[in-house]
Amino acid sequence: MISPDDPRLVTVPKEPDVRLRRVYEEAGPHDGARILVDRLWPRGVSKERAGLDEWRKEIAPSTELRKWYSHVPERFDEFKRRYRAELEEPQRAEALEHLKALARDQTVTLLTATADPAISGAAVLAGIIGK
């Protein structure tokens, strides 16, 4: 039997568990840290109902990019490219590193008010964090 201190023991890092949900959905028992990643507060949702651990509006796409994209599915690839470029800006990069650190230790659920989370900024973030 190998002891936990044996140098031959290799620890395999766990893959980050990053999930996407609409903020309008009920919180799930396995959501972990619930983080809203939209710039605007979602209509009709109270802070209590949202059940957030954090609101990271500084990581959201810029207003200009969000308006240009307008959730037109055919623009998603270009939106993703432009948003990744925005994520290199210092304030957004710092927020992204924070989310990556959270995901190393626990499940992280990224919340968005978008009708289709699969083609949202939250999906872009999940793809980056989940690597």
C-alpha cells in the first residue's frame, strides 16, 4: 500500500464543474457557487429569489458588443471572438481569474438572463473556465 506521502503518488487534478443556468430557474441543490455574469440585473427577479453568491457584472460583454450581437445565432462565432478579446482587459481578466479559482475548489453555476444560455457570454465563460 502506498502512503499519501509517497512521492510516487500522483494526484490527478479534477476537471472544473462549471454549469450554465438561467437566473429565472430555481436554484438547484448541486449548483455550488451561483454567479450572475450579466451586466444588467434581470427583470422581475428579486435578489432573494436569485440566490446569488456573487454578481460579476464587470466580466460581462461590453454594452456595445452586447447590442451588436443581439443574440443572433449566426453572429455567435464572431461574438465569441470579440468577447474573448474583451476578456483580456485588466478588470475582466481579473474577474475571470477569480472565477477560475472558484471553479478549482467547487462547482460554479454561471447565471444569465439570456433566453438561450448556450449562445451567451456565460457559455463563452464556461468554455474558458471549464478547460
